[in-house]
Amino acid sequence: MVTTDRITDVKTRHDFLFLFDVQDGNPNGDPDAGNMPRVDPETMQGLVTDVCIKRKVRNYVDMVGGDKERTKIYVQDKGIALNTLHQRAYTSCSIKPTGSKQKREEVDKTRAWMCANFYDIRVFGAVMTTEVNCGQVRGPVQLTFARSVDQIVPLDVSITRVAVTRPEDAEVSVTETGEAEGLGKRTEMGRKAVLPYGLYLGRGFFSPKFAKDTGATSEDLALFWEALQRMWDLDRSSSRGFMSLRGLYVFTHENPLGNAPSHELFERVRVVRKDGVEAARSFDDHVVTVDDQNLPAGVTLTRVVG
């Protein structure tokens, strides 16, 4: 749990960089490529989408506070229709939804209700302009795609399973003498996408202006930092292999509009493969250096992890 007041201040800007790795797993499958790990085809660097990271944050928050009004999750993975949640906002605000003819002040009122009740709307934002219109929200926390430090070589591994999918393939007939005839299949083949190892670097930003607009609080930001550290251990599955957070560095600006360009701050964190290591297979095969000297005026660096 993060307790540093500096990085939970919602009145200041925060630019953050995080490192995570995966061993013998698939961090983010691409449905357009047979669910193989996502790659940049020109550089062969691995990619993990921002929505993949947000999904892990949402799942963590749902586990620790999904039964509370302030920390309910809007974008769930349980097949709940979003319009059903929009209708709750209209019912709670005693407003009748009229679709495209909805008054601006009514949309604003339901939008505020959704922000107050759903954590991920306050933090990440949401587009709620479907049939039951609750407006749009631009959240204070925005993430980039994470990109692997090195090139990756995904493996497409063949597996067998002791199970048969279709009943006709498993049917067995018995002769009058009690002997089995027409034995079906006992196993079937399958595929599994695996990345032997990959170290990924992601970037994120917190805007105090948007936090004020959505009503995001210091408690919300503290919960986000907590989720970013602990969600990996609550998101285990055989397909994801072993994923771990390896670094979290937060640059905080005194000026809400920022005291220095974010790219100049991010360049202070450098990750390279060690000399002599041809194919990285662990975090120890890399060197992480952080230049925390002579930071721009008004900028402080907090090493949350690493």
C-alpha cells in the first residue's frame, strides 16, 4: 500500500514508468494472429495494450472493493450490459431516459452519478453515449502500450489433452461377445502460445485537471498505485506464465501543467541487456539505471518499486 503523500496528491501532475516481465507465458494475446503474443512486426518487440493493463487494475479493484459504492467497476468481464448500468443512473437521479433527445443537464447529472459510483470511470474515463446516454468522461489516468526492451520470439507449442470434443468421436460400440468396436479418439491436439521471456516497459500519466472533473480523490490514486503493484499476483493463469512487476518510478510535478516534458523524464530510466547475454531469460539479464540527479526544478522522483 502506497502511503507517500507526494504521489497520491491529485492536485499535481504525475508521469510514471513501470517495468514488468513474463516468463513462459503469453502476456497479451493477439486475436488476429491466433492469440500469439502481440509483436511489432518491424522490430519484433513485444507489445501489451493499455486496455490489457487496465483490465488487471479493474479486476484488482473489483476484488478488494467491488462491493462498495465508490469502488464498483463499470467495465466488467461478466457479460453485464452497459445500458443496464446507465439505467441505474437515470433511476437514481429520477430522470426518464429519452435517448437522443436527452437534455444536456440531465446527461450531466447522470454522468456525475456514474463518476461517483464507478472507480474505473473516475480514473480511466468512459464513453457512455449509447442508447441510454450518460455522456463521456476523460479520465485522469492514461496509459500507453507497453513495449518489450528486447526483441521477442514467441513459440507456438503443440499440446495434447486427454479429452474429446465431439460425442461422435468418443462413441464406443460393444459386440455381443462384450468386445469394444469403433473406439473413438482418446486424445486431441491443441496449441499454446508461449513467450520464453520478455521484459516490458510501460508509461502512464496522471492529469489533475481531469481528476477535478471526474471527482478522483487521493484514495483513488493510492488504490491505483496499490493495484499496479499487487494485481500481478491476483491475475495468475497457466496461459500468462509468471508475470511480475519489476519497477515503478513516479515523476511528480509541482505545477499542475508540468515542470518538464515527460519524455525527458522517462529517458532518465534506461534498461539494457547485460553484455554477453545473447538471449535474456530473466530480469537479472538486464541492467536498470535511474538518473535521479539534477532533476528539473519542481520535479521529484519517487521509486515505488526498483
